Amino acid sequence: MSEPPSDQDLSPLAPFRRPVFRMLWSTWLVANLCMWMNDVAAAWMMTSLTQTPIWVALVQTAATLPVFLLGLPSGALADSLDRKKYFLTTQLWIAAVATLLSAVVFFGAMTPPLLLALVFANGIGLAMRWPVFAAIVPELVPRPQLPAALALNGVSMNASRILGPLIAGAIIAAAGSAWVFALNALLSLLAAVVISRWQREHKPHPLGRERLGTAMRVGLQYIAQSRQLKGVLLRIWIFFFHSTGLMALLPLVAHGMQGGDAATFTLLLASMGAGAIGSTALLPRLRRRYARDALVLRGAWLQAGTMAVMAWTDQLWIAVPAMLLGGAAWITTANSLSVSIQLGLPDWVRARGMSMYQMAIMGASASGAALWGQIATWSNVPTSLAIAAGTGALTMWLTNRLLPDSGQATDLTPQRIFQAPQHPGPASAGRVSVMIEYRIDPARATEFRALMFSESRPSRLRQGALSWELLHDLEDPGRFLELVTDESWTDHLRRFERVTTADAELHARKQAFHLGPEPPRVTRCLMESTVK
């Protein structure tokens, strides 16, 4: 009998010892394979419809913009609905779009605007799929193995980056793009069958589902009140905004190579994927050697170097090694920031947080592709890539200098330190106003106020409070009132379930300021607006 997998096994392949992770990782590999096949076929088809750089670059924009527009609603739904059924639905959507794409090409009715519209529709499926899978991964492995699991997801992405273009290029050369889209439809259906076999039990929340608008607001608040997470999103935006210039213009770069054709484009993409996969085994060693910011900065500089080389050369023997290094830079940067944001999110808001991470990537990719494509249209492709390389390296360096990572990990382990209040009878409509009265030594008032604004306010808002305020009694200098408003009684109860070990430690520090034998007095009122 084989031994059960150890939670302390930190080898790069440790997550593969868990059958459910293997099954869903294989599904994710197929999903990414379809994505790259679709992107390659669509990008190459656009070059056959028009040679205008902006149209070619807009394929990348159409593919990524839906994730930017729909990421947050998708994350809110993934945090509320049955994640298995939701994941399954996204695969069926992508299969339907791929079927429609192949049909339009078979009938010879494809035009540049229609191609962009169908690529956008496929992007909708990607927008709905990515946050739910990102939220599922921490369910599949113990926390110590999460970095390895995320690195293996990067392997999945980059293995598909190699295989997808190779398969798509071979099919395009032999039979045409329509058959690439048809194969995508078939593979997406097979992935849906595998997902349907996943034995996951969905446990509805006892307080019911959060309303979509409330769930989106709380997700935004959680990110907005976390300096660490905002720093991650800024860095991933900067990296992809600049690096996407190479991806968006790569079909034209391939055309400009000596003897450039579809096979050249495929080889360049595959080289980038191979570089990413080959560097995965080095990631644990790199994480031990460098702090996150140092690793991200090196990745950004290496990516900038790749883009500068690709702007300068038309020789394939130079371009292929450069793309290999670009792939290594891509996975090093993306994995470092992905691990950072995953470890900074509790499970109840994970899909929303990861959706905003993906929104940052795709929003940066969509806007970057449009900008670098337009600059290439005004000037030329090498000039656009050179500008993207220089500004990317500089802005990442400035970000690390001005907004460094604190390096302090927050303990997000759930804690039940408060007894949830009981409402007398059915909770009626209205907001809940909570008043907490502190008695403080006036000599320590400045210190107490600093703690409340710098830590208590962000903590309450991250948990979902609608508003927060601290009042100081001018006639009684030792009296402070903390006012917290919740959108409803149900939302007030949700906050009790979202308390973490870090929140418990903060609570103890606030209590240490309070004078007297009794704890701070808490008053709750159910309020309604009288504004007509």
C-alpha cells in the first residue's frame, strides 16, 4: 500500500501525489492548450485578412479585454456558487464559441470585425473560468505545497504554449484554421466530462449567498484596504502592460524574420514556453535566494532584454534563445506575484481577489497590446518593442524603490474569538450600526488613534463593513467611539466568520489601551434611512 502524500513534501512535483490535483491539472492543461490554439489560429488568420498592425494587435486586446471587464463579477459568483458546476459551465461556453468559430470559417464568412467579436466571446469564457480555478487550487493541496502547485499551473500554461502553437501551426498548414477551432470544441467538451466526474461536495453557506453587488463591493474593499495586495496588482500590471507588446506584435516579428512564416511564429511561441517550463525547477531555489521584489525586478529586466533583442534581430538563431529567456522571465515574475497574492487572501474572498489579479493581467495586456500596436502603426515594430522594453524596466525599478514589499506575512487562519449576536426575532431590513466605546488614558490618545486608523479601519473594511468612523469626545478626552456600519444584519453576522488570527492579535492590542475592569461597551442598532 502506498503511503499517503505528506503535507511537508516541498518538492516541485509534490502536488502530483494528490489524485484530484492531477485530474484537475490535466483539465487545466487541456483548457490552456485550447486557449493557445485559439489565439494562434485567430492571430494568424487576422494576418491573412489584413496586414494593418493595429488590427493584428487588437486580436490580443479582444482575447483579454473580457477578463478585465468581467473578472470581478465572475470572482464574486465563484465565491458564492458551486465551484464545480461553475467551472463546468465555463467549459461548455468555450466549446460552443469554438464550434461557432469553426462554422464561420468553414463557410468562408470571416471578416476582421467578426473575428474580433468571436475572439471576444471566447474571452468571456476565459473571464468566467480563471477565477474559479484559481480559487479551487488551494482546496487541492496543503498550504506549504501551494507555491509548487502554482508553479505546476505555470508549467501547464507553458506546456500548452509549446504544444498549442505546434498543433495549431501543423493543422493550419495541413487543413486550415477552421479545423483548429473544431478541435478546440472537441477538447473543451472532453475537459467538461472530466470536470463532471470530480467528486466535490458543495456546502451552501448557512447565511445564504451574498448578493452580487455586495460581494463585488466587499471584494474591492478587501484589495483596497491591503497595501500588500495593491502592491502585487501594481507590479503585475506593469509587467504585463509592457511585456504584452512582444506577444501582440509577435506575428509581425515572425513575418519580419528571414524566411518568416507560420512555422517561424510557432517556433518563437514554443521557445518562450520551453523557457518557462525549463526554469520551473529553479523557482524554489530562486525564492530561497531572493526576496520577492528582487526576483520580480530581475524577471522584468530579463523580459526587457528579450524584447530589446527581438526588436533588433531578424535572425532566428538569435531570436530563439532570446524567447527562451523571455519565457523564464515570464514564469519567474508571474509565479512570484501569484504566490504572494494567494497567500494574502483568505478562502472566503479568494476567487474575488484572484479575479482582480487576473483583471490586472488582462487589463494590462489589452491596453498594452492596443498601445504598442498603435505605436508600431505610427512608426514600426522594432521601435514599439524598444520603447516597451525601456519603459518596462524603468517603471518596475521605480515601483520597487517607492513601494517596497514589507516582507511580513499576515496570519489569515480563521479564528472564532467573538460570539455572534442573536437578533430578537426575524431580522428586518435596514443597516446595522455598531458603536464600541473605549476608555483610554488621554496621554496615549495619539498612539491609540494611530492604531485605529492604520489597522482597525482597514481590518473592519476588509471584513465587509460598509463604513467606519472614530469619534473623540472633546469634553471627555479619554472617551473614544468606534462606529462600524454594516449593510444588513446578515452581512453583520458574516463579519464574525471572517475574523483571522491577525484580527485577533489586533483586537488584543486595542483592548490593551482600554482602562477599567469591564471590556469596551458594544451597542448595536438596526437603522433605516429617512431620506426620501
